[in-house]
Amino acid sequence: MGFCSPVCKILRRGKYFVLLILSLSVLAWIATFSGETVKSVLVSSATTQALVKEVTLRDKLNSWTAAPDRVNTQPLKTECPEKSPLLQGALNLSFESSLKLKDVEGDNKDVNEGEYEPSDCMARQSIAILIPHRNRERHLLYLLHHLHPFLQRQQLHYAVYVIQQAGDATFNRAKLLNVGYLEALKDYSWECFIFHDVDLVPENDHNLYMCDKQPKHLVVGRNATGYKLRYKGYFGGVTAMTKEQFLQVNGFSNIYWGWGGEDDDLRIRVELQKMKIVRPPAQVARYTMVFHKRDSGNEINKDRMKLLGRTPHVWRKDGLNSCSYKTLSVERLPLYVNVTVDIGKPQS
Ligand code: UD2
Ligand code: MN
């Protein structure tokens, strides 16, 4: 015993030591394994969520009234201030003939596929800018050049959609805007839509590109009309309506081919719904219209007065719910989403 006990002690201690090492490694292994498990559970649940998201997204794409919410990967941000500190007021607009698309892209590196959101605060509204277009590339370039920084100074979450009418049938501004609304909602549930002529450049960034409780008309005045409202009830050029307001009036009419009438038709729809058009103060709601002649393929619509008389009777069945078209392509360019569409031609 006297001889064995120190050896036994050592053996026993050694045993404990080995046991200790063994249990520590088991513990370490369990810890690593459970970490991995948690991680993999998280990853797989994220993947499932992503898949679920994609499935619901696809479902929602089939229905044009509902659109997917974006997966928010951003850390929580506080809401942007009611008045952006970045606003500059009246602007010096330039229309340089030497301006190139590459320059405008270079100036707007934070815009991704036509979309932007402030990095330091949460925008108060998400807005889709819809621009009806055919053969006005120069005007589009000037507008993009001024509009992107303008909207960024307003701290908005926005995306620009250009809706191109394919072919050379008579132009139909209103139907293109209906298409823009339907197509943009497939990307995101935009709460506000701005229907924007390609040749109108805002002169003052206090003219907020946000929707109101009532439909909003943003062009009180422009250079060519001495900055005066053209006539009472005028609702052309640039207008802002929420997703719901536009749905409530069944969007624009689809049957105004050629120049004129479609803006008054929208006003009638708004008035029929007992909504009231609001406008920002005249000193800020100012635009420069880049000079142009009447385009060929957009001749004056001689039927417009007759059509306007019918609006109260037909608005329920002529509009968003009857807008048939064929999307030919959707290109996600750096500064805008380019939707090319076949909207057909006037019925004889
Ligand atoms: C006025 C209105 C406009 C619309 C139009 C009658 C203003 C400031 N604007 O514009 O909103 O009601 O009358 O339809 O009062 N476009 C093309 N390619 C074409 C033809 C038209 O891209 O070949 C687009 C473009 O976005 C243009 C818009 O349609 O800005 C309106 O056409 P316009 O500029 O020829 O008509 P305008 O200035 O009389
Ligand atoms: Mn014009």
C-alpha cells in the first residue's frame, strides 16, 4: 500500500486528467456542432423563407393589384426628416448637347437598375416614376440627368420606369401609363405613382414628388405658358396618385390615340370619385419643357371631345381592368427600367 499509493495516486490523477481532457473535447465538439446546427437551421429557414417569398412573389405577379414586399436586408433606419436637409430650391437647369448617357450614369452611381433609396434614413414614401416614351431619347437623357439627383435630394425611395411604345401605330400616352403602373407593381408594392412627360424638367426641388391624400398635379406653370396654369382643371404633364387613388378611378382610359384629351379624361375620373386635385404652390411647381414640335404618329385626336363626353358612362370598364398589351422586353438598365410594349393600334 505504502509503495502502491503514490503510483495509484498518479494513475488516478492521470485518469482524471485524461477524463477531463476527454470531457472538454466532447463539450467543445458539442458546442461546435450545435453552433453549426443553429447556423444551418438559420440558413435553411432563410432559404425556405426565400423560397416561400419567391413562390408568393410569383403568385402575386399573376395578380396586378398586389406586389411583393422587398426582403429588407438593411439594418433598421430612422425615418427621413419631414423636410429633407438636402433641398436647394430653385435650380439652374442646363441642357448641354454634349451630354452623354455614360456621364449621367457616372453621376448617379448610387442608382441601381433605376432604383434608389437613401442610405442613412428610411424614405417616407416609395415612388414609381412612369415615363411614356417613343423617339425622344435626347429629352429622356436631359430628364434623367436632372431627375435622379432631384429625387435623391428629396430622400425618396424611387424607381424610374420608361414605357416604350413599340411599332409606329398612333401614340397612346395614357395606355402606356396604365402599362407602367401594372408592370411596376410586379417589382414592388409602390405606394405612389408619378405620371411624367419625358420633356418636362422640374425647376425647384421643393416640388415634392410624393403623393398626397388627394391626387396631385405638379405642373402649375412652365416656361412656354408664362408659368401660369393653362386652364382650370388642367391635369396634364406630371401628376401624382397613390396606388389606391389610381385603382379607384380604374386608371387612365385606353382609348385615347394621338394627342390630347387623356389628361382631361383622368380629371373627370378623379372628380367622379369626389376626389379633389391639389397643387403645390405656384412658385415651386415650375417646369421647363424642352422645346419640341408635335411628333409624327401623335397627331391631334379629333375624337377627344366626343370621348370625354362618354367618360362618366364608360370609366368602369375602360381602364386598368381592360388594359391589354404584350410586354416585348423589360431591360434593367443602370438608370431606368426600360419596358417595351405592344399596345396595339386604334380600333377603326
Ligand atoms: C401635353 C401635356 C401632356 C399630354 C399631352 C396630350 C403638358 C405639359 N403636357 O403635352 O401631359 O396630356 O399634352 O396628349 O401639358 N411622347 C413620346 N413620343 C411621341 C409622342 C409623345 O415620347 O412621339 C410622350 C412624351 O413623354 C411626351 C408626352 O408623350 O412628353 C406628351 O406628348 P407631347 O409632349 O408631344 O405633348 P404636349 O407637350 O402638348
Ligand atoms: Mn411636351
